[in-house]
Amino acid sequence: MNFQISGRQIDIGEALQTHVRDTLTSVMGKYAGRPTDAQVIFSKDAHEYCCEAIVHLSTGLTTQAKAHATEIYAAFDLCTDKMEKQLRRYKRRLKDHHRSRARPVESIGASSYILASGDGQDESEPESLQPIIIAEMQTKIPSLSVGEAVMQMELQGAPVLVFRNEGQNAAVNIVYRREDGNIGWIDPT
């Protein structure tokens, strides 16, 4: 597994990097099978350390977790515990022997935009109805089943996931977390 361990405006020592490699290797070996790469980012926010970990699995799925603590090792351990809980919850689906994915999840490229929010300070009518684009990025849209999309959304901790539905001629679908705690599925067919 390839590791990318970095710190945002803090120095990461060799002991912490070794601890991260050993811990993630054991957790991923227990639950995920063949992870391809891991990215762990440490940062400091006032008196707390923040650890964010993203692990890409060989099936194309991604798991991610984030945690805060007053000690840097404690922040990583909390982050690893969250990731381990996610993987334990989905272990049966990740290692499904009845339906093994013959090839990794396919993805197509798409543009992702961040629009300026109308924070309500200026109540007058805007000059133009065109939104102000703050950032433009490239993103990937995976080709998944609905169940895999829900699992991927949960593993990433995301409120919404756009995907191509494998069962419906690769039509673009959306799964999202509703306010009542349930999962919504938008199928435009």
C-alpha cells in the first residue's frame, strides 16, 4: 500500500509516520483486503490536532474519516477507530463472495463547481442571474449499483453521491441523506 503522510503547517516525525503505516496496514488487512493507497493529513486548529485519513480500495471504493483531539496520536487513533467502524459495518459487502466484482469501479470525469452563496446581506436584485463561480475542479463519477453507492456515501461520510447506475444503462443517479435520517435515491428515468 502506498502511503502519503503529511502535515499542514506542522512537522510530522518519523515515529508518527511509522505508527500510521503500521496501524493502517493492520486495520486494512483485517477488513479491506487490498487497499491501494492511503493519504493521511495532520493539521493543528488552535489547541486541537486534526487527522483526516482517506484510503482507496482496489475495488474502486474509498473510505474516509476525520477526528480531532488534543494529542496528535490520539487524533490519529480516533480517526482510525472511525474508519475501522465503517469498514466493520460494511465488511460483508466489501468481501461479498457471492457477487465478486470482476473489475474495479469505472469512473468518468466531470466538472465540479463551487458557487458563491447568497448570504442575504444584499437583499437587492442581482444584476445578472448567472451565479458567481468561486472554484472549478475535476471530479470522478463512479459506475456503481445503488447499494454500492449508498455504501460509498456512508464510507465517505458525504451527504450526497452522484453515480452512474450499473443496472440502468449507466444513467446518472443520486443518493442523498434526508433530514429524517433515511437515504433518498433520485432515478431520473
